[in-house]
Amino acid sequence: MLALYRRMGLATKITIGMIIGLIFGWIFKAHYAAWSVVTDPIGDIFLRLLMMTILPLIFFSIASGIAGIADLQRLRQVGGIFLVYWFFSSLFAAVIGLIWAYIIKPGAGIILHEKEVFTTEGVDVLRSFIEWIPNNIIAALADFNILQLIVFSLFIGFGIVFIGHTDAGKLLSKFVAAGNDLMTRVVEIVMNFAPLGVMCLMADVTGSLGTEVLTGLTKMLLTQYVAYATVIVIVYPILLKFFARVNPIQHFRNIYPAMILAFSTCSSSATLPLTMKVTKERAGVPEDNVNLIAPPAATINMHACAAEMPIYAVFAAQMFGLDLSLGSLAIISFLGVIMAAGVAGVPGGGIMMAAIMMETMGLPLTIVPWVAGIYRLIDMPNTMLNITGDTVGMVITAAQIGDLDRETFDKPKGLTT
């Protein structure tokens, strides 16, 4: 039995932990006060481990992601167009996530014990944006000010790009890349504790709240799926039709092998070789364009992540009865874009970003174990949408600069061609 457990993937282990926790909490709900003495500290330790990694993870993932995009000369044409596509399409995805969260209301009806009171009264939107800029980065780190750290990381990443041709720039690029590799490994270590942590947290939640949690999980999952479907069925076809002037259905035929692999592996990085192959050979994008765009796109161009992060924030806000202001919604949308670009390329990266979103918006980490428990179900369509967005961006970029091989793009494709 132990050997079988060791061979299981992390997502499977977390799912099993969630199920055990739900069942245990439901069966022994009457004795919650007795067993929560054990489960509550273990769950708290897991959350603290997540919190421990947040600040360095944000800095190194964002800085290295930007620094590794390309030098300025190559960004001016191909990279420049793709970056415009990345920002606005990611922002659209984040807004779509917000809209569906308010339509479906996944957090409505889940009554939590009011341990904290939230309010948006007296929020100065302009002042909030101004205070994104840190006047003391050390103080920002000490105060756990994630927004200021994100802005600082963006400046560092672009600064490295500006001096990328110098010895110092090359050294700094290697440094942030090494830091990102280090934090990726640290997150992997922390996520090894996720099955136990999620089991205890879910037992604690179910034992104290009841099975209404299951309803919330189902509605949150539905919200994710509907948001993803909106992007892939409506947004992408519009972008392809108007900005690339190609047949959207033909595009999906061209890149479907990569979509299938992404869905099954839940890894944009693992799918990258096939993504590049089908975009070159089936979608007609020149090789140099693909080589420039595809690797960074697999890291920063994550539309599904941009959509899901606002859903988590609204979900938590609805549970605690928080009415978010327009300024807060704008911040949430922007964070969806930035956090999607900073998602670590490791199992559980989305879980980490959910924790960051909650912390940034001043909301409890209550839903983090919920997200962890069903993340495999989120991650499959999530990854497929992400790599589809990469290919859409590459086709649009090639079309905009006149490099798209339309004959190759329009050529009929079979199952083996």
C-alpha cells in the first residue's frame, strides 16, 4: 500500500487527502472539539509553510520571467506585438473570470464563523494605486506588502532586460533564474506536505461548517469551467478572425495535438516541444518567431490562471459577505494578469497563487485547501487553455507582421498529419 502511494502523483495524493478529510470531518463532526486539537495545528503549519515561500517566489518568478523574455532588439517587433497581445488578452480573461464569479456566485450561501470583519469603506482608489509603488522595499517585505513587491519585481526584471547585453546584466539574469529554480524546488518540498495539510484543513472545515462546503466546491469548479469555455469559444475565435484573419476552427484543428497533451499532462512546460512543433508545422508560424515567443509564453501567457485568480478572490469575498468596490475589482483584475505571469512552473503553482491573492486582498486563507483539493480538476482544462492562448498569440503576431504562412495554416489536417 505504501509503495502504491509513493507512485501516485501529487494531485492524486492531494485529492485523496481532501476526500479523507471531508469524510472524517463529516463522520466525527460531533467530536470536533477533541480531534481538532491535532488537525488544527497541522493545517496551520502547512499554511505557514505556504506563506514562507510567497515573497521570494513572487520576486524571483516575476523578475526571471521578464528578464528571460528576450533582449530589447528582438522584442521591438515580434516580442512587442506578442506582449501587447499577452497583456490585453490576459486582462480580458481576468475580467471574464470576475463576471462569471458574480453571475454564478460560488461563495454565496456558505456561512462561515465571523472571525474577521471586512469592509471597503473609506477606500481611496487613487491612493491605493499610488501606494503600489514602494518607497522602502525592505519595509514592504517586512510588512508583507505583496503589491509593492510585485511592482519592485517588475522594475528589476525590465532593468535586467535593459542591461542584458552587459556582463552585469548577464550575471543578474543568471542570478534571478537561479533564484527561481531554487524557489521552485522549495515549493516542491513544501507541496510534499500538501496531502497531509489538506486532509487536516478539510477535516477542520467540514467538522466546523458541514457539508455545505461541497456545494461551494462544485459551484467554484463550475465557475472556472464556464470562464475557460468563454475564453476558448468566444474570445479566441474573435481575436483570430479580426487580428489574424484566419479561420478559428482551422486553428484548433492545427494545434489540437498540443491541446490534448496539455490536458493530460497539466504542464505547459512538458507540452512546450509539441506546442512549438504544431505551431511551426501546422499553423504556419515561422520558426524564428516560435523560438522567440513560445518559451516565455509558456511561463507568462496563462489566460486560465488570469481568469481563475479573480474567481478565488470573489469566492472568498462572497463567503465573508464582503462587497468589493470597483477599485478593488480593478486591483483584482490586474493581479490576475500579474500573478498568471508569475505562476511557478511546478505542481501546485496555482495553489500558491491562490494563497498570494487571498493575502494581498486581506482575505483569510480559508479557501486555499479547497483549491488544493480540487486543483487537478481545475488544472487539466486550465493548462489546455493556457497553451491554446500561446498558439493564438503566435499566429496573431505572425499575421500582424506579414510572416504567417497561410497556405500551411489552411492546409487540411488529418489525425496523422
